[in-house]
Amino acid sequence: MKISRDDATTWAGWFKALGDPTRILILHHLATECRAMTTGEIVDALDVGQSTVSHHLHILGETCFVHVERVGTASWWRINERCMACFPSAAELIMGRLPQSVPWDEPATAACGPGGNC
């Protein structure tokens, strides 16, 4: 199976977003907490500065790994389950392996990528 340039571009953005240990820690924390969290809660849990966490959350949001809901002055961050479910299948496709099941109904860029339906 060939992958499209659009999918390759999207997936490259995903890997780039995961190329920082702090972003990995943020995703892991949000995933294991299984709930939306404020920026302050994430800062407290990771013992990283607020501006650093905000910067990394912005990058994770651009690649659709996380969603944000703004309520007043608070930002509530949560994992984008659909995008995270696509990621292992994308990695398999990149490696030339056809995944057992692909968790998207439409091309990956429409479901999970920049400009897509995050």
C-alpha cells in the first residue's frame, strides 16, 4: 500500500511533535489521568514552568494530539482519542506493514491532521 504525500506530511508533523520529552510527558499525564486538565494542573504535576507547558500544549494542539476548551480564563486540555488511535496505524503504514484495522473512516489527514477535523 502506498501512502499519500498529504498523509506523509501529517505523520511527519506528528513525529516532530513527539520529538520532545516534555511533550511526551504531557501526553502521558493527560492519557493516564483520563480527564481534562487545566494548564496549572499539568504544570503542578510535571514540575515544569507554566510558559514551557503552554508552549508544548500549543504544539500538541496544532497536531491535534490534544484538544482545548477555554472556560473563562482557564484552558482545559484533553487527549484527542481519535488522533492517538490513528498513530500506531500510521507508524505501521510508514514501515510498510498493513495494520490489522485502521481506526479512521476517511483519509488520516481529514481525521487527525493539521487542517483536519480535530
